[in-house]
Amino acid sequence: MQIYEMKNHIKNYAWGSKTFLSELMGNDEQSPQPQAELWMGTHSQGISEIKYDNEWISLEKIISSFPNTVLGERIARQFDNKLPFLFKILAIDKPLSIQVHPDEHQAVIGFERENKLNISLSASNRNFKDKSHKPELVCALTSLWAMCGFRSYEAIQTNFNAIDENAELCQSSQALYGFLKKLMHLNKNQKSQLIASAVQYAQSRTEQTHWQWVARLAAHFPDDIGVLAPLYLNVICLNPGEALYLQPGVLHAYLDGNAVEVMCNSDNVIRGGLTVKHIDVEKLLDIVLPHSQVLNPIHPTMGQTNEWHYPIPINSFTLTRYDVQPDHIFNMTVNGPEILLCVKGNIQIHQGTNSLYLKPGMSAFVSYEAHSYILNGNGVIYKAGSSVDRDNTK
């Protein structure tokens, strides 16, 4: 069988949930530590293992030993014998940091620069953990609150003129970039006064979502200028099954809820606030795209019955949801490496005379050499993969 059960790493970050992943996996007791992310893939910061001949083997080792067999020749050649995507579950109990991710050029330069400065890959002040860009697709499992992309400059002016008595922040010939630079470089006293003014004003605007989030963020990070981010970033609540695609350079933060996330195989994050981790305002200002953005969630399109595709503008990774029902069998064709994640019910994977059973929180790695398999059962499964046609692998 060329389909393998996976063993994955859980990241214990402060913003994580003590209950979501435990409950998803059927555990009666909550985790003693916040469990924020479950990583499925081969990134050096959390390499998965697969059950191979009844032994747990590093997925990265299997791929590096047999890249053409496991990835397919085209993906192996295009992505330097590496799995091109990283798949995650996010369990968000407290707001994440305001952050951006680099594009391909920025990632290479940033990684090499920090190497020359002898900053360890495990150092807390390291921004670039690898040479890869990091576009990402996040898909809600429960209601998911997020901030993403700049509001219109006029909307930002309206919000800040209500709390900035001198109306100086929005007076710049550089518009959005100039505003953000001024805001990030306020001194400690100016920040405190502006935050206090915003929190007070929010008390009279409880019917407006962005002001509600100002008050909620202030409860977690009372001295952090990121408290004001809902006033200049779009605030959205995704319904289960809806998604957002974030290109590199888009300023964003996830606030509350649970999701699956697929991205290029990268952990490059530049933070600007709402975190106890390393903040690098200057690097964030170098990378951020200072453009207003209309925020529209991605709604999946149907393929075959109960198969839902999430359309995105790149082919390094894909995401598909299968609503598996007892009276329907999925005949799956394998065009490249895949990771299957069960989030509800019980799913059976059949290949020839062999079978693998997944419960919520369990995942399986599908090798390119599998060619095909069958899915059935009763539940929901997400599939991460790459958009490559098997017929064009030579």
C-alpha cells in the first residue's frame, strides 16, 4: 500500500486552545498546554512521520530517498525533491499576531541575511526559517474571525479621526504606507493615549464589529498598538467551509476560531504586534503591501458529488473537501503527493486489498505511486495536494 498513516507534531503556542484538538481526537481531558497548530508535512520545524512496514519513519527521509516515486518526477524536479506544501490545523483561542509573509525574492534574501548574521534557526528573533515564500489558504472549520488587508483610506480616516484629536496619523502623502509607518513609530506615551482613547470610544460603539474587536484585543494586549488594527484592517467572520487566500505581503491576523490551513512549505513570519514573540516593525514595513483590499471569502466549487474545490491562483498547493456519505464512494486518481485529514466521522481508504481507517484528527499521506484509491464512510475529509496533471510529469 502506498498510502500511510501519519504521526504529526502539535505546536504549543500561547494563543492555542486546550480543548479543540483534544476534543477533535476524542480525548476526554483537555490538554495541559494550549495546543495551537497541528503540522502535517516535512518542514524542518515539525517533520511528520509515516507508518511504513509497521515502523514510524520520517516523511522527509522517505521523500529524499525516493523523490520521483513519492512526489512524481515533475513535482520532484520543480520543487527540488521536496514536498511543496505544508498542511495544518489551527485552534485559535486567543488572537494571533499581526503579521505578513514574504514573497520568493524577499524570502531568499531574508534567509541568507539572517544566516550571515549567525542567527540560529531556533532563535526567538529569527524571521526567516527557510527560503520559501508563504502564500496560504485558510478554511474555517468553525466560525473563524480574522483581520485581513487594509480598509479603504477613507474608512481608516473616519475611524482614526474619531480618536486622534490632532488628526495627524492620516495626514501623509504616502497614504496607507505613511499612515502605518506613523502608527508603528509612535512613542510609548502616544501609543498609550491613543489606545486609551480608542477603548473609551469603543464603549459607545458596541454595535460595530471593528470597535468590539478593539475592546477585546485591549483585554489581551492593553499596551500593544495592534489593539487598533481593526480600525485599519478588514474584519471578517468566515462561516464553516468558507476560506481566505492570502498572498505574500498582505497584513493579517487570525482572531478566534478553528481552521485548516495549507500553504507553501514555509514558516516565514514577520510580526508587528499582538504577540509575545519577536516583533520586527522595520522588516514588516519593508514587506507589507500598502493597498486597500476588498475582502471576499472563497466559496468552494463542486466537482463530483459532495466534492468541493477551493479555487486559488497558484498550483503549489490545493485544498479539496469531501463530504463523505454512506451511500457514495469516491474513486480517487492520484496526480501528486496528497495529505488526507479527517475532521468528522469515520473514513475508510481502500487501495487494492489494503485499507486504512481515519478518525477525526488523523491523517494519511498518499504517495504519487499510489495511482488511485477509494474513499468511503461517513464524515468529512480535507485533501491537500498540488495542481499537477499526472499525464504531464515527463
